[in-house]
Amino acid sequence: MLPRTRAPRTPRARRTLAALLLAVAAVATPTATAAAAAPTVATATSRGWNDYSCKPSAAHPRPVVLVHGTFGNSIDNWLVLAPYLVNRGYCVYSLDYGQLPGVPFFNGLGPIDKSAGQLATFVDQVLASTGAPKADIVGHSQGGMMPNYYLKFLGGAAKVNALIGLAPDNHGTTLLGLTKLLPYFPGAEDLLNANTPGLADQVAGSAFITKLNAGGDTVPGVRYTVIATRYDEVVTPYRTQFLDGPNVRNVLLQDLCPVDLSEHVAIGTVDRIAYHEVANALDPAHATPTTCASVIG
């Protein structure tokens, strides 16, 4: 249960939260629960990814697994980044996870621990197909945080070399403080938990977030990169995205390019400055400085 605080004098914030809750009710059937289904493999081979004939090269010996964010899917989230990496010689794969029964296209809404199990199955498929001993994971929003559950609790640390998060909610989110309004909407928390547990799990202080971060942010043997934007309006405060531990690099886009105005969605879907940092994190031995000019790279 979220702590009860004095009711904020912010009618606009109340209306915003009400709209969010109405959206939750609209996309999720009243009795929806996450199906424990196998991950859905995307079919975007026309753009060069999810090509199971691809074999990693000596220059890029590990496949890259892309993990979409909440309300995302394995195609739309990666229409720019996947070809960007394929054109640089990587074998790239993406999956759908966290599906709810009767809710098409909008994924990442099921319980996050179950989604991590879907990721585990998918990584095994990718490693079996490519023959590589380890993969690298790049995720956006929930997709940058959820894999850490896989690493910590489902044996993923032995199969993953690097986890790169674009605006990941590693310590949950307050949604600009809107989660503090939940106690003032009777039944709101029950609605989130019953219909969209993947959203409820991401609230700062949730049982899932508490378990995820107990004992430290990271696990040995994995390299971590977090790429954040100060204009993030979804994962707030934005500095809660950063991790603490060895083998961690925390990056703020505006430290690299002060005029980069990307917010939460743009950093994961179209920002080529952020993608240059992704490429650096995948191949640190050949990293080049990221600047505002990286947008044309």
C-alpha cells in the first residue's frame, strides 16, 4: 500500500491520473491476467532483424536482444535502432512479452517476473540459433529494467555479457508524483494490480521493485549501461534510473549533447545520439565520442 499523504492541490494532476486509470480500464479486460505464454518472436526480417540464419561475426560475436517497453511491442519500438545495429554488423532479435489476454499490440502489461521468464526462454532460443555463449541485451523503459530480474533471479547472468537500458525504471517511478495520488482514487490500486500488474510493479516502492533491488543493483560478471534524459516525464525522478555498482556506466544525454531534447519515448525509439552510446556500450573497445554530431552517424 502506498503511504497516505495530504491531498495535493493539483486538479490537473488528478485529471491526468484519472485519464491514465481510464486507459488502463479500457485496454485490460476486467478479469485479465497475464498469460504464461512463450515469448512471441517478431517477424521483421525484411529489415534485417530476427533473421535466424544470422551468425555473429568475429567483430561482433554476440547477438543483441532488444526488449521493448510498457505498451510497446517487438516491432514498433525498434524500427530505428534494430536496422541501425544490423547495418553495423550485429545479429539482432526482438520479442514480445507481458501480453494480456484479449489485448493486442500493447504488451509489457503482465507481471514483470513472468515477463522475465519469457525473456529467459527467448535468450535461450537466440543463443541456440547463433551458437554464441552469451548475448547482449538492450532495453527501453521497462525493457531496460525487467532484464535485471532475469539476471538476478533466473540465471541470466551466466548468459548475458551486457545490459544496456534506455530510460529504464530501475528503481520504479513516481510518474511525476502522480502515483502519490492513488490513495485518493478508491479502487485505483486494485484496478492497476488486477488489470495491469506490469504497471503496478513499476511504481516506486512496490513489492517487485523492493525485491529487485534488495542486495544491490547489479550482479557480478555483467556490464551495465544506463542512458537517461533529464526530460523524462515517465520515469521520474530521472536520476533514479542510474545504477550503483561495479561495471556500471551511467550516461545523461544532455552531458553529451546539451541541445538533445528527447523525452522518455524518443530516447528509445528515434534518438540516434542515444543509439551511438548503445553502439559504444556494445563494443567499448572501438567506442568513439558521442556528440550532437552523432545524430548523422
